Amino acid sequence: MTLGAYIQVPFCQSKCTYCNFHTGVVARERYQPYAEAVCREIAASVSGGAPVVDTVYVGGGTPSLLDPAALAHILDALRAAYRVEAEEITLEADPETVTPAKAAAWRAAGFDRVSLGAQSFHDTELRAAGRMHRREDIFAAVDLLRTAGFRNTSLDLIAGLPHQTPKSWEESVSQLLRIYPEHVSIYLMEIDEGSRLGREALEGGQRYSAGALPSDDAMADFYESACRRLAEAGYEHYEISNWALPGRRSRHNLKYWRRDPYLGLGAGAHSFDGSVRWANVHDAARYVRILEQGSSPREQFDPLTPLQALQEELFLGLRQIEGIDFGRIERQYAELGDRLAQLHERIERLRAQGLLQTEGTCLRLAPNKLTVSNEALVELLG
């Protein structure tokens, strides 16, 4: 069995207004103890033989805030505990944190892919979102990474930031295509109570530029325009929010959508072994204390029932543009006969509405309905 290893670094320079993650702004003095705690967790996580780790993803938060030596130490700890035969080792970074020395050190440590949180190429939108970088920082960061030898970079954009207009969105996509990264992620703005901006918008307030949010229809138009332009530029749309040049799909993230096993390390990290999901404690300071005491930070063990596993197969698998093999699902979950019969009825209803497509045993979301994918999935899962 091969594993993906995800390492969570929950620290940021500032809290973005739209962020609903368990991250925080802390004193730099807390970075090194946290990195040491992660190394302790890695050493304690192996039971029995050493499994093969074929993808590594260091995310956050802003992992690029850590000293490069601390990141290298974490990768060394992983290599000491596991058979690391990684096809892909990714580091998330904010553009303004990239320096020549850091880029060179990341490459020397073994990172071969960097995911940059660009979000927008317009300073007004970046300021409103609470981002620390500006447009020119993105270009500078990409140049530094390429000079250091990185040949696999990913850039993120968010459709639906405050003050975003059709013109500014098309310009952001144009600048992204000017850079021509190997991988692109485009996320629709989420409005929920988990973020400051989301709470303000739901309450009808004006703080955090909540009154300048684009409409849902505008966001859908932004997304669909990006789909067309990325396809014309040679990108493969392989997951609702992700595009890649041929051969550059995120191998680590594919594990999530395919329900392959992965191990989460660090505060708030989640793991999955194929039948059980579990998570680490979220509070970073508590996480460090637990590891210093020689205890396990794991909590929230959730063994999946066959029905829960089936629902995950559909909810996660259908995010992939190529869809899923529903014939395999029927065979694997044959014990859920009544539930499968209900699914057949719902699939036919959604297919008639143009939301789902079938081709043989392949089931997929209709390509022109991806902006309403959540509604289709909710109706499918009942």
C-alpha cells in the first residue's frame, strides 16, 4: 500500500477575510517548536513495516513562513520513518514569502512543486481580501522559483472576491496565462459563517467589503469564462476546481477524490486508511504540548459505514471531470441494494434535467453544469 503524506502548517502572516480554515497568526518563536513536534509525530506514526509514501504535500496556512531548514528537517524525518518514493513533493507558498535563498533551499530539500496562492492579479481585490502580496509579487515569485529549478508550479485564483468585475477577472486570467503555470486551481468564493467576510455578508453588513461581492451569477460567468480560456490554452480540466497541462495533474490531491489512503500530520490534519477517518487536535499550541509529552494528537476516529463510504464515492468521485465507474460502485456496494435502486432513480431524474451524464457505466457531472454541482450532488445523495 502507498500513502500520500499531508503535513499541515497552520500559521499565516495575516488572516484573509474569506478564510474559514483553522489557521492563525502567531509569534515566529512558535514555528520551530511546531516543526519539532511534527517530526515527533512522524517518528511515532509508523507501526509495523515502513509503508511507501509516493506523494508529499506541505500545506496550510502558509508553510513557506517556516525556516527552510525546518522544512528540510520535516522531510528528512519523513524519509527516516517511511520509504519515501515520492513522485511529487509540494510546498504551498504565498508570493511575498518567496526569496532567492528560500527557493534554492526548498529545491535542495527535495521539493519539486510549489503551489502559489495568487488569488487575484488586482491589488484592490487583494487588499480587500486581506492578502499581504500584490500583483508584482506573483510575477517575482514565479521568476525566483523558475530560476531555482522548479518546473512544476500551481497558481490559485478565486472567482468572487470583493470588487471583482468581469473586466478585472478577465485580466487576472490573462495574467495567469501569461505566466503559464503547469497547474491552475480556480475556487468559487464561499460565503459561510466560518469566515469574517462570510458572516458579514450573511448579516447584510458592509465590513470587509461585503457589499462589493459579485453576484452568484457573476461568479458563475467568471468560472465558465475561465473554463473556456484554459481549455483554449491547452489545460486539461480534470476536477471541478483544477486544471493542468498534460502530465501535471496534482497526484497528491487525486488521492482525496479517489479515496486513496493518506496520512495527515500536524495540527488539524486529517487522515484516511480506506475505512476509517481521523483528525488531529486543531489547536497548534495544544498539539505541540501533546507531542512533547509523548502522547498522540489523534482524535475524532470515524469508522465509515458502507452507506457513508458509498456517499463519499459519489460526492468525491464526481468532482472529477472524467466521472466515476458506477458499475464498479454497484459491485462493491451490492449489499446496499435498496439504496442503489434509489440512486438509479435519482440518476435518471438528474440526467433528464441535464445535470448528469452517463456513458456505458461511466457517470459524470454535465460539463456545462459544474457551477451548480453542489445542488446536483445534494439531490443525488438525498
